[in-house]
Amino acid sequence: MELDELVSKISSESGKTEDEIRKLIEEKREELGGLITPEGAAHVVANGLGINLFRDLPVHRELKVESIIPGMKNVDITGRVVRIFPPKEFERKGGEKGRLCSLILGDDTGTIRTVFWGDAVAMIDNGEIAEDSILRIRGGYTRENLNGEAELHIGSRTRVIPNPEDVDPGTVPAPREREKTISELEEGLSGVDVTCRVLRVYEIREFEREGQDPGRVVNLRVGDETGTARLVLWDEDVALVEKGQVNEGDVVKAKNAYVKAGFGEPEIHIGRHGKLVPKTDAEIGDVPDWDGEARRRKMAELKAGDRAEVRGAIVEIYDSIRVFDRKDGSKGMVINGVIDDGTGAAFYDKMAEVLTGITLQQAQEGDVSALLEERRKVLMGREVVATVTVRHSEFSGRDELVVHELDTNPDPRQEVKIMLKEAKALVKEVE
């Protein structure tokens, strides 16, 4: 309540005039050396007069995450801090510097990004707010983010109470069960946790963003006892691979990830709200159809419907990229090539970009023949490793490879391991 409301309430319940109450408030402030606000002094005066200022106040009605939508004011919520992101500095229009920090707050119905501004960031800096702590927010407001989702913001009038004394942490459930096996993943799922083993790490690549700094991405092949999938790391998370924190054979946990449809399999994406925890202590058993390099096959052995990992030289990249319309109205692109035994290969979308270094936007906007020719000079004759599915082409009447993953710079050490394994198998056959 504002000071005038406090004075009026104390006056009406004590029988004293408002001027008398104001005088008592000023005397209390002087007694305390001016180290208390007038509103705070009013509460002390009321308490001394036996008046409970909170008796008739409305009880807070807390919301669950699932009930929060963009455009709300005076949002009250209690939840558990799932993740805290590093603070960031920004420059306002007048040149003044500002700070913000965001975290993920969750309850048993979901999670929501919560943004702290200015002085409120100090609560995170000094450790008052930490991951897995309980957080009560009174009077927040929401905005719509770029994905159309609600974000909770901490304003100048918002009260933030870390680990409130009247809340037993055991009564605040963690965000609803998010742990999924790979076989349980479906397109459109978000906020999921997946524990898996890294089976292969592909090359890091850069790509252009319109009007922004270049981005980076790296694909991993991961698996658990129920199957395999592609796991995609973007931008800052790519450094986990670059710095050797994520390696083949490691067990990792994708937290708060989202799932997109790949080529007949799920793709696990670590977005800006997600996190990849490297080298966890979790146990992962044998991955079906994968005992290291068991999926490596000779192209001559493959038939329509097979899925395998193959190694061979690029002997042809055709001189045109085709941009096409999908049924859902989105654009796609494809380029064809040939791998060294004469098998045709089709590279769609991301794989076309990996092969040619040309983005969909570039292919749409103008002539990319010069860029394509430069790329052909680099790749012609180069040994590559690809994960493919074999399909029969009605157009050519032959089987062709549809490429799902492509490594244009395969690790020589990995290839040596495979050759040694193949050599040992041959020796056993002879014996």
C-alpha cells in the first residue's frame, strides 16, 4: 500500500487523526536514524498500536507456468530455478549501459524464461538466486518472445523472494517429468531431457544469418538402449566439442531440448534455453545396431531401404542447386552428386549446405554457380563419411543414396580404428 493508504487505515483503526499518525511516523524515522522508509515506519507504528495492516489484504493467487500467457501483469508464481544463464550487457539508445540476466523457472506444469533487469541482476551475481533454489515472484509481467511464447519479466515494482521461509522445498516439485528415451521422442516435443551416448562427432561448420553474425553448428550421432538420433548443437554450445569436453564414447545429457523431424528419425536440438551436460555418470547400455562402427557398410552391399554409414570419394557434384516448395509451404533445396562406386547421392537442405557451403537464402537470391565451382574444386576426389538411406529413384531407374549426415573431414584416427577392426575380422575368417 502507498503511504496515504497506510496512514488512513491506521487512523481509522486507532481513532487517532491522520496528522497524529504522520507525526508518529516521522518520530519513528528519526528514532531509527532515517534508515527506514516512511512506509516501513508506518508498519512499525501500526504494529505498536496493535493494528494488523495485512489482515484485510487479498490473498495472493499464484499461477502455474502452464497458465501464463503474454501480456499479463501482476503475475505471482513460486517455482524452482532450473537454469541460470550468464548476465549480459547492452547499450540503450542514449548510449547508457544496462544489464540483464535470464533464468528458467519451472513448476510441475512446465518452464518459463524469466528476465531480470538492472539492479535486480545483483541477486544472481551475489548468489542469492542459484540453480535448484526456490523462487517466489510477486508482481511480474509477461511479454511475447520471438517464438510466440510468454516470458516473465522482473519490473521495478516486482518483489523477488529467494528461498522463502514459509515454503518447504520438498513441496515445490521439479518441472514435470521430462526424461525421455530416444524411442519416445516425437516431432514438436519441447522441454525434454535425454541421456545418451555420443557415437560420432561430425565436423563443425559455419553458416550465414541475414543481418547477423555468422552462426555455428555441429551434429552428433547419439544413442541409447532404444535407438539412435541426431543431436544438434548451435553457436556457443559448439565450443563443448571444440574444447574436447564432448567426445565420442561420452555419456551426455541434453536438458530442456526440443525435437524436430529428421530423415525418418528425431533430431534433438539444444536451443538457447537448453543445455548439454557433458560426461555424466549415467549408465547407457548397448545401442541397437551399433557396436562402434558396426553400421559401416560397403556401398555395393546396400539395397533399397537400407540405412548405413558409408565411406567414399566425391567424384561428381552436379552444377545446379534446385530450390523447391514443400507441401507445408516452406522452401527446400537439393543438389545431386556421385560417390566413388558410381552411386548417385541426393543432398537435401542442411546436407546440401554442408556439401556446397551455400545457404538456402543464397540459392534463392541469385546465381551461385561461381561459389559452387569453387566448392567443387575443394571437394572433388575427397574422401567423406556419410550416413545414408538407400532409395530407388523412379527418374533414373537406379538406387540412390539420400544423405542424412556428412563429414567432409573424417577423423583419420577413427578411420584407422575401423580399418583395423575390418582387418581383424578378415584374419578370423581366414583362420
